[in-house]
Amino acid sequence: MATITQRYSTAVHARSLKVDPRTSMADPDVLAAMGWADKTLTEGRDRQGNPVRPAPLAVSLERLFSGDNTAAHAIVRTLAELAFEQSWVMKIKISRPAAHDMACACLAWHRNGVCRACGGHGLTLIPGTKTHSEHGCQPCRGSGKVLFDQQFRQDHQQLARWLVSEMERAAGRAGPIAMRHLADDMEL
């Protein structure tokens, strides 16, 4: 059986959202369940009013990784606001435009932080060919990923790491809540 994230990815790209009353796992049902999950995670309360740990990024990240690139704008706005608010807690001076730039860089690194020099392999290319040598890549130090901390000022690195951890924490939170909403509608 397909997971909720696979079903959501299919539903996001569906050409027809025709409702089938015989099922509760049709594309419109999955989209509605994800909408309920978004409301639940944004407000921090489920349908019965019980408290739930808020995760305003969860559904937007699901949309983004399902191929809906318009979700990137919502994620950056949320991340920028989170960064600006957290900067007061961490006692880090940052302006709103700098928080926005940090949010863009963190999301770009989270989506695709592959080193361009080596293509993510960690080894340098032999000049004039597409073959990798046995020498480690200098820009990424052989890791295959862009070095995260080098993208930010020294005093902003802790805040940037916190933003990435918030994205990682929020990823995967929407699916179980959406499934819970679908289960409430199913006849078992």
C-alpha cells in the first residue's frame, strides 16, 4: 500500500479531483487530510481541541518535496519569521532581510546542498573528462556537500544550524496526522 506522502505527491499532481463516494483514499480525500494536518500543526490543536506540538513547516515541506515548488516561498517566509524570533532568544543581532536571506540559504542547502565542483562525489574531476580522480575535492573537503557553516557569518552560524534542525524536525510530521484524519473518515 502506498504511503500517505506518496499518495499526497500523486494527489498534488492529479489532473482530476473527481470525488468517489465509495472510497476515503481518493485524491480529494488525501488533499483534505493534508489540509487538516496543516491546520492542526499550524494552530497546535487537533480537531478535538487537544494540544499538539506546532510545526508550521511540516505540510509546506511535504508539498515542496512532492514537487510543488511554489511551497518554497511559504517555507522561506516561515523560516525567516522563525529565525527573526529565535534571534531574540539566542541574543543574536539579525535584521529581517538578513533573516530572509538566511532562510533562503538554509532551504537551498537542505534541498540540494551538493558540491558543484565535484557533483557530490567528493572527488575532483580529471580536467577535460567526466571521470573522477582519486583526489579529494577541495571546496567540500571530500564530503560531496557544500560546507554549511561557510555560507554564514560566524555570529549567525548557530541560528542557521537551528533553522536546518527545525526543518528536519518538521519533516515527516504531517503524514501521521493526515493519516489520523483519514482514519477518522474510514469505516473500519
